[in-house]
Amino acid sequence: TTGAAEQTLGAATALRFLEVQSLSTGVAVTRMDVPTMDAFSPSWRAAAAAAAVHWGEVPGSKLGFLVYPKAPASQTLRVKYVRAPKQTYTLGESLTDVPDAFQSGMVDYVVSRTLAKDDMEANQATALALYQSFADKVKGAA
């Protein structure tokens, strides 16, 4: 938001803000401790707009964050956030919303759940093995 210290992620798929990484020019924006800023510079939120130097969390907000100094009209930030993946995929479509490290694990999970619905004992053993493979891959990628 132009002219404001408090910013909110505008992406429709955003679930949670994580951090500000940099200005769009690549200049780093460092994390600040908001209570410390409040104690040592109580009027920091009203300072003149300029390129962000620091960012801080908004307590209790999943999508909000603070920037210092407040945002000028032309400022673009690179932020890291959690976003919701697509809800459905068509057969053969690439899982572009899922990081590469998780894709083979997701395939193992889907196949294991499908086989688990079958009553054949051989399929149950394969389903269990694939589910364990999924669990191992997710733990290793996290």
C-alpha cells in the first residue's frame, strides 16, 4: 500500500506471509524487531516514504507485514509466502505448484491411497510400501 508502513499480500492464492527478501532491484531488506523500533523511534511509521530498509511482522496477521520507511508509490518487494496450490489437475498435467522435491512423493501417496481402497492383499502390501516411501520422501525434503 503506497504511503503506509503496514502492507498486506494481495495475491489471491496467498495463505501466509513468510518474509521480505529484497527490493525488486535486488537490494536486501532486513528484518527488524518491531517493539525495539517502537521503543527507540516511536514515530517510525510516520517517517517519509522511501525505499524499504527493514521489514517486520504484524502480530496476529497471516498476510500482513510492516516496512520501514513506509512504501513509496513505485516500490516493489520480493517476498516469500505460502500459497495454495491448484485444487485440481488433469491427467498428464505437470504439478507446477508442487516443488520438485515433493512431486515423486505425491505420486507415491496418490497411488498408495488408490491401492489401499482395493481389497486384494497384494495391493495392500504395495500400498503400504508406497505410503512409507511417500513419508520418507516428505521427511527428507522438508
